[in-house]
Amino acid sequence: MLTIAPPLPLAGPADAPLAIAAVSGDVQRAVELLLYRQADALDTKRWPDFIDLFAPDGVYWMPALPGQTTGDGEPSIFYEDRDLMRIRMKRLGHPRAWSQKTEWATNHVVSNVIVERHDAASGAVACRARFHMMEFRRDAVRHFAGSYIHHLVRTADGYRIKLQRVDMVNGEGPYEYVLQAWV
Amino acid sequence: MTYGVNELRAMVEHDRVHRRVYTDPEIFEIEMERIFNRVWTYVGHESQVKKPGDYWTVQIGRQPMIMTRHDDGQVHVLYNRCPHRGNLLIGDRHGSVDKSIICSYHAWQFNCDGSPKAIPLAKGYDGTTLELGGPACHVKRAPRVANYRGFVFASLADSGPSLLDWLGDAKIAFDQMCDRAPDGEVEVVPICFRVVQQSNWKFFLDNQLDVAHAVVTHESTGRAATDVQDEVKGREGSAPFDYHFLSAFTMPLGTWDKMTTVNHPGGHSILEGYMRLRPQDPVSLDYEAAMKRRYGEARTNQILDTNIHHVICYPGLSIQPPLQQLRAIRPLAVDKTLTELWHFRLKGASDAIYRRALGYYNMVNSPSTMVNADDLWNFRKSHEGLASDGGEWVNYQRYLGQDEEQGRVLRTRMGTSEAPLRNYFTAWTDYMTAGN
């Protein structure tokens, strides 16, 4: 029972037809940099930086099924506001988070960044990208790949994430072990 | 080594079990044959196959099976194998056929009860022993199928106890799940999270009713959730109800000892007394009012005050009735086990009541779990530890001899008693040495 504000209307499920907004090179570049910063925060395990990229009412959402249009009242793999994100962060950093007692690392590559909607007045952006994440954990490699949809708001500090939707192509598959951090 | 009955019996003692029971592939093969091919295995909920033609695939023991709904509304459990040349009939996990199941190899067609509908090139069988429409043209059915309150089970054994006799008092798992619905039944949420543990199947069961591990294994999550819960309370006056699912792990060990495990014949075991989920917020009071309209005051209190956290239906099922969640255990290999995690809606209850338990499904039972992450890590380490020559036995002596015997049922006086393990391995020995 999350107490979070309803997310912005979605650009649609992951397989919705692509829209391409006419945006300046500056906007495109700023959006891409935000995605790269986010991927870097994950790969360097700087969890506070990852959370700080979200707006105060921002939500990180990984649907259970590709066709879902909201995580509100629906099963999700992740559906976290910043408070839930902070539980996850504090767990990861706890000295007795036992499953963290083995080396693990990830590498995110983010590409195909397309701004789908751009509200010139507010600066809000909806964009779509593709990612590939490789994880190495205790001698085993796993791959996760799929699409990100980011809804961004413009603030004095630059873009912040209002909603991030993560659809993994292998999201419905059996998980060999689980996902301890955001993807 | 070759395991005869005596060797198998020697694996389990009243206070310890030999490590090979967890790690030896030969024993795993015998378990498949003598346990998983005999017991009632949970196949799925009938609401997974709502209309005729719907199917859902499932593994029972080693066997690929299909749960189908036939034209007459009957649910069937079939071997997923074409009687012609053995091709799997269904290649995806679930779906719906239009009029018949068609084999993708030579277009043999079957009704959803497994009976043959059409066999192409029929003339080709003139003068052969194949009787068109005869038994050799039927998709083989699971020998026994039973449905209790919508929960479908199958057994690969031709004979044995009925489902209800087999469940015994563990039947309460399904009664509690359904009775908590104002309409008396549940409906599946058609999503199945699947997580593979890199360890023997038994570690899952050993852990489910082990209340002593909770404060140790889940300390990090319990502490993190408690910290944030306190902050949110300070900021907003109250914290979301479902934070408690995580913060409960900070309860002191003494509190866990006040819980009870009730250990029934057949290895079925129940954990009582954890997280009495009867909050008094407006949503819950509204639900209780709907329950009272349906069942009356006394019966409603009886249903909702039954404080069961887990019911283990040995060997492959764990049910959490107050949270409407179920985990099915499918052993894949001696060191590999699939868990399927399901959630159900209480029919006649509000959406808000469904949402109350959804947090548990998302935060504890989904692939992003902050709880099972540390359990699965323990299972893997346990399996690797038991594969070592550093010792031969697994000890389960805690509070041995101090549980309360009530006929064939053993109730613990201390929650941290290792009675559930002793109970599982009594059942294990019975299955593994019976009739041989």
C-alpha cells in the first residue's frame, strides 16, 4: 500500500509505437547525460546518488508484465517511492546484509535514447531508451536487457525522474537468484 | 553408493540427518520416484484456466504436464506429450486453444480432456494395430486429479490416499484462504514469479518454519525498514501498513519463541502466531463488516483470529492464508529448485484489501525481494557446506523432547524448536522406505 502520487500518464507500455519529439540538441544531450549518470550511479554502487536523481515524488517501477499501464494496485517486480528505495539502500549498506558478502558488479550500457514527448513550457520530458546490464556475482554472469521509459521534470538542479519504467525482455523468465539492486 | 531401504533408513536419525540426503544425486532420483511421483502435487488454481481451451503448463516431479479446461467445464491434467511421436503438445507456458490442441509435428488434434479429435492421413493406419480413437490415440492423463475449493492437485500414482486424507489437518491452508473471502472463494492473480534457488529443495522447507533464522538472516532488512518506518512516522504521523512486513524482523528473539509450530503427520507443518494481521484501519473494518454480513460475528472472528503464517504441505507447497500467497516448490535437480510464487484475490473483498497484501507479494515474494535474497544466499551456502567433508550430519536437536505431543501431532512449546525438521524427515523416511 504505497502512498505515492499517481504517476504521469504513461507514454504507453513498452511495445507502444515509438513517438519522436522534435527537440533541440541541448535537450537531447541533457536527457542522455541524466541516463548515463543514473547508470553510472548503479555501476559504482553510489546508491544515494541514484535515489537523488528522482524527484521527491519519483517512482521506480518494473512491471510484472509488459502490458501493465500502472504499478498502482498491480503486482510489480519493483514499485518503489523514495522511502522504499531508502529501505533498499540501507539494507544493501548494512554490515550484516549477508548476501552482500560476496563480490558482485554490474555494467550498464544505455543507448537508443529517444525523446518522445517534450513540454516546452515546463521542460518535462518523456523518453525511451534501451539498456543492457551484465552482472557478475560469485563467479556467475547474468544478463538483463530491455527498455527504460523515463518521465523527467526540469528543476533548478537539472532533470529529475518523476517515473522510471523498466521493462526487461527476460523479466518474466525464471530468476537464477534475485535482483537486490535496481536495474 | 547404492541405496537400499536400510541405507536410506540410516540416513535419518531422530535428532540428525545425513548430509547426503541433501547433496547426493542418487538420493534425489529416489526422491523423485518415491516422493514426488506419489504425493499430491499442486498443479494450479482453476481460475488460471477460466474458459474451455485455456491451458497452463506445469512440472510434476520429472513430468511436463498441462492443466486444461475442457468444453464441459471440467479441469483436466494431461501429460504434455503427443501419443503419436512424443512431441510436446504445448510449447508455451500458458495460453488458450481455439477448438482443439493441435500437435505442431503432424497435426494430430485433441480435445482438452485428452481425447483424440482428428488424426490426419487416417487411411495410412488401415491394416495396422492402431485403433483410430482408441486408447493409443489419447493423450495420457494424470492418474489422479482432485480439486479442493478451486486448488487443483494431481498425483502420478494410480492409488494412494485421497487428496483430503493426504492433506489431513493441512487442509486448513485452503479453508483459511477461501474462508477469508466474503464470497468463500479466491481467484488467482494471473502472474507467476519464478525464482530458482541453487540448492536442494529441502532447504526451502527447512527455512520456512525456522523462526530462529529471521532475526539473524533478515536483520539488515528489518533494521533498514524500521529506520525508514520511524522516519516516515515522524514526518507524516504514520507509515504505510506494509512496512511492517519488513520491519517485523527486528522483533527480539524471545518474541519469536512465543510462536508455535504445529507438526502433523505426513510432514505437514504449520506456523502459528506471527504477524496477527487484523489491523483496525477503515479499510480493514469495512472488510470485517462484509465478512460479518456473510458469516455472522462469531464465525468471522473465528476465521480472522486464526493466526497462521505458513502452512507447509509436505513436500512441495507453502501457503500463507492471511496474505493469500502460495509458493510451489519444483525440484529441478539435486542442487537446483524452482519456486513459483502466486497471489490470490479474496472474492467479495474490496480492492483495498487486495492491495493490503500486494506489498508482501512485491517486497517479499517478487524477484526483487529484500527478504528471500538472504534466504536464498543461505540455501546456496548450506548446500555447498554440506557438500564438504567437514562433517557428516545436519543437527536438528533444538528443544528435542520438549515439544508437546497431542496424539499424532507435535506442538512446540518454544517457537525456535527444530520440530518441523524432525517432522519433515519422519515423513521423508516413511516415503523413501515404504513398500520396498
